[in-house]
Amino acid sequence: VIVDNKPGAGGTLGAAITAKAPADGYTLLVHSAGHLVNPWIYKGLSYDTLKDFAGITPMASLPNVLVTAPSHFADVKDLVAKVKAKPGSFNYGSAGNGSATHMNAEVFRLAAGIDAQHVPFRGTPEAMTEVMAGRVDWFFAPMVSALPLIQAASCRRWPWARASARRRCPMRRPRWRPACRAPNTCSGSGCSRPRKRRSR
Amino acid sequence: VIDRLQAEVAKIMVSPELKERLEKLGAEPFTMPSAQFNKFIVDETAKAQQVVKAASIKVD
């Protein structure tokens, strides 16, 4: 198996190359949840997300946790109250436009009815660094990346309960239950192969 | 071909070694038959469209 990493533009570069590959089962695309967001935010994609790929299987579910710098907010309720008191003066990071960390933050923002500035970063490490430094107020971090830092207590966390029955998360259950509808805070990774184009 | 690939991946994903590795990372295996996955993709893509619209997300 040859793994050919084609990062960039939210995964659309790799997807575009895969879409043009022969549909023989030898070329596969491993993509993130952003694959399903990209058609709505990138204009002029050279492929059709639904028509040019055939899904094989999802692979893993990666829960996100809401993290902030330790000194910024006491809990989620406090966060919502502070942002409501000063709309537009807070910001939140993401691992890039259209990424799951971005979408989860938007779902949270809409559900909580708060107004804040989105700051897209190149990836999760950059966003985490800025949150820990306190320059970014919050970030829906993938558990994978946040866990070591949370355990080291360099940032505060409240895992949202999208606790499906099968999920066994290494973190404790959240003590605070959101007043708003709990957003879906899972990002994911799937595997699709190019679908035969109808025109050929 | 798709079903065979799906079955192979599903087999790997339920292996205890991989499960343990994923859990240590804070992730969990997540598989479903390809027909169901394709429906999932269609549904989730539609949901993404709603969020993008509601939040007026634009890439400059």
C-alpha cells in the first residue's frame, strides 16, 4: 500500500486527485468529516462529493472537547454569559475552514446564540497553542490532541455529551449539562473510493 | 469490490489491538455497511449544508 499524503485546502486537493483515479478498488481516499462540508464552502471543486465517490466504510469516531485557557471561563455557562455580555469581543479557533472543529464550534455558537469571531488555523496544533497561550478563547479540540494537555491541566475542558452508549471515553462524564441542545461534537474519518463517472 | 473492502476494514477495526490503540488516543472504531455509509454521507452532507448556511460560513 502506498500512502500518498496530499494535504491542503481542507482535503479538497487529495479528493480531486482521487476522483480522477481509475475506479478499480486500488485507489482509495481516506478523508475527514470535512469532506462532506467542502462542497458547500469551496467554489468550483473539480469533483462531485456525492457522485464521484462510493463510500466503503467509516473508520473511526473522534470526539471533540471544548477547551479554553484555564483562566478564561469557569464553565460553559460562564462562557456563554460572558460572551453574551460582550458580543463580538471573543474568538474561537478551529483547525481550518470546514473542518469538524470548525463545524462543531458553529453548531455550539448557533445553539448558544452567541456572537464571536472565528479564527481558522492551519491545523489542530496551532489552535491548541493559541488557546493555551490565551490568545484564542476556545476551541473544539479533537480528543486525540487535547487529552495529554488536559491531563497535564494546561487547559480546561468540558466534554460535551454526545455520549452514545457505545462510547467509552477516557474522560469523566460532564457535570454541567448544556441549556441548549447538545451539539454533535464528533469528527470522523471515512474511506471512499472513486466512483465510475457516468460520462465515461 | 466495495463490500469486500468494507468487510476487510470492519474485521481490522474490531481487532483488540486496534481498539486499544484507538482508545488510548481518545478515538473509537466506527464502522457500518457501505450501503448504510452512503446514506450516512448523503444525510451528513445535507446537515453540513444547513450549518454552513445558518452560520454563513465563507472561505475567502
